[in-house]
Amino acid sequence: MTLQLPTFADVLQARRQIAPYLRPTLLYNYPALSELVGCSLWVKHENHLPTGAFKVRGGINLSSQLSADERRRGVIAASTGNHGQSVAYGAQLFGVKARICVPEGANPAKVESMRNLGAEIIVYGRDFDEAREHCEAMAAQNNYRYIHSGDEPLLIAGVATASLEVLETRPDIEAFVVPVGGGSGAAGACIVAKTVNPRIEIIGVQSEAAPAAYRSWKARELLEDQMNTWAEGLQTRTAFALPQEILWNHLDDFVLVSDDEIRAATRLMIEKTRNLVEGASAASIAGALRIKVRLAGRRVALICSGGNLSLKQLREVL
């Protein structure tokens, strides 16, 4: 099946769909972070959303546009946490039965949140991709509406509204630094920023312990790789076709950082912003610090994609 690339018009429509349910998140400048990176750094607080992560924008946008037949059949998704919370939240809003496949050892706070949102939790596999493969088999067997975490135009259009809000608040932003797991957030930033001002740079950041999206972007083909990162929001073993097509066309650069850098950045964000920040989210500040010479003196938006750090992870980083 050929997927339609989401457009800027789709992002504007997504904002209309989402507006009754979500308020715009805050965009703050933190002088301490700006000084460390050597630029005017603005943090987009997606961790303030109801599920604690940016993906809920996509879940609401998609769920609001399900057909009557899809609502009757119910939806299913695979997730390490934030995508699953997004699907569960959107499904609950619109009275749809949701099933979420999670790998063994998934973040317990995120699993509890999905369950509290009314989703049926199915634990399967050692990692996200094993859970995803099981999810796809269940969807085919039971005729559920499968919601892929990346290859869904309505999800990408939904999460792109975060970048739209950034530019509505600060139209003078010169660069976005965005964490990349499957790539929907970075793809959304590309759609918005390159439409509004093609000179805006979009820079993706991924863990070197799970570099499938990075290597796929470099090679211009979909590749698999190891998936050993501590930051579960970045735990993807395979690249996703739809986000990659957008990134191939519009992403300006892609940076890899170590898990040690991500842990240090998590501590840094908690200390300097007084916000709880998960590892995937902190990857953006780790990436900004890695390329601080390139960002020097510029106005930079940092996407704080989520704050769902478990107590165990918090103890580790502290």
C-alpha cells in the first residue's frame, strides 16, 4: 500500500481536530541552557501534555477521523509507551476499543497509564519490534485497525502541530533540534518548517545504540540495526518508510549521541528546567551540545518530546 505524504494543509487540519482537546504547550527560554549551548535556546514542553509526550497529538488526530467501521472493529498498536498512550488516549476520547502490544520490561509507568486509559495490554516479545510483529499478526487475524507508530500520515500531521506552535510563538527560530526514534516528530517538523521558511534547519538526534533511522537516512534506504539504547523512546530496530521519505527530502542533518550523553542530558534538563524529562527527550539537548559550534549565536528550538521517566530510570540518572 502506498502511503500519502502528509502536507502542511494536513497539519492545519490536524490543529483543528486537536484544538478542542489539547491546549498549545509552552515554549520557554532557559538562560542557563542557552549559555551552555552558546545560542538562544527555546524548549518546547511537550512533556506538559496529558500523556506526558508529544505523540498524543497524533493519537487524537487519527482517532477523530476513524470511520464508523474502524471504530466498530477497534484499534491495535505496538509501543514501548508513548505511542501506546497516544492511541489509548485518542481511542478513549472517541469511544473506541484499544489494544496495545508492549514488550517485556516496558516502562511500568507508561504501561499503567495505557491501562488506566482503558486499553487492553498485551505483553509480548523481548523488544519493540517483536511486540510490533505480534501486533501486526493480531491485527490481520482479528481485523483490528492497526495503527503503525510511524507509517501513519494522520499521526505525523498531528505531531507536526507542535512545530507549528513553535513558529507561531517564535517565527524567528532558525533551527529545530528533534529527537528521533521512528522519526514522526522530526518528519512533522520538516513539513512545517520547510513550508513556513525553507531556510530553517531541521536536525535529528538519535542514540548511537539504536541508529537504524540515522543509517537509513544516510543510505537513503530502509535498514535495520541494533537496538540497545537506554532511552526507550528511541528503541527502534527498523526504520519506518513514511517518516524516512520525508526526512530524505527535508532533514538537514542527523546527529548520533551516546547513551552516556543522553543520561547526562537528562540530569541537565531536570536541573536547569525543573521539569521531569525522559531519555528520548533529553537526546535533543545532548545533540545540541554535540554541535554547539554550529548552533552558536542562533535561535534554536529544542523539542522536549516527553517526560515519562520511570522512578528506576530517575534513580539511575541521578
